[in-house]
Amino acid sequence: MNRWNTAADAAVTAIDFNWPDCDQFPHPTFKGGSEEAYVDFAAVLLQFFQQGDDFAFLAKNELFATPLLYVFPSGQIGVDTSFEQLTAQASSGSSLFAYVPSTTQAALEAYLAKMN
């Protein structure tokens, strides 16, 4: 979470994507769900992978498929995803990630290839 938060602080975004608790992953759906939220989220994800040894750390510890959850106060799971799933979605420009700049999509696609 600290590594992610450092990337969230370093990325130039209008939305705060800090990760406050382990079961409160800052998925863009819960940050307004707007086009801007998804574009900014993709920027933070890319910043996270590019920053220091974060990507190598995830690879070494086999964390690409680790569940990233957003759990509501009721206990219901709002989001259950992973870095690998998010990278695949953001790099393909699918649905809500359709407005992510092509340069960001291409960079994330390269990271996705390294995950596999």
C-alpha cells in the first residue's frame, strides 16, 4: 500500500487515489466512476509500475494476481480485481478505460506482457 500511495502522490491527477486500508483499494468506480477517474487511475497505475523497483517487487513476490478488494461497510465486496486484470483492462482501452491516452495504453500493454 505504501508503494501504491507513493505513486498516487507522485502522479499528476485531479483525483486522490491513495489506498487507505487493505480492503479499500482505490478503484476508479469508487472515485466518481467518471471518464476522468479512469484516465487518472491508469496514470497512477503506470506511475506505480515505473516507480523505483515496484514492478520488480510485484514480480518477485508473485503479486500480480493478488486480489485487490473494495469492501463496503456492510461487508459486501464492491470490487475484486488484481493488478493484472486492471492492467489488461486499461491497456486495451476497453469500456470505461476507453479514454486512456494511447501512450499510456501502450506502456501498460508492455507491462502486461512482462507479467505473463
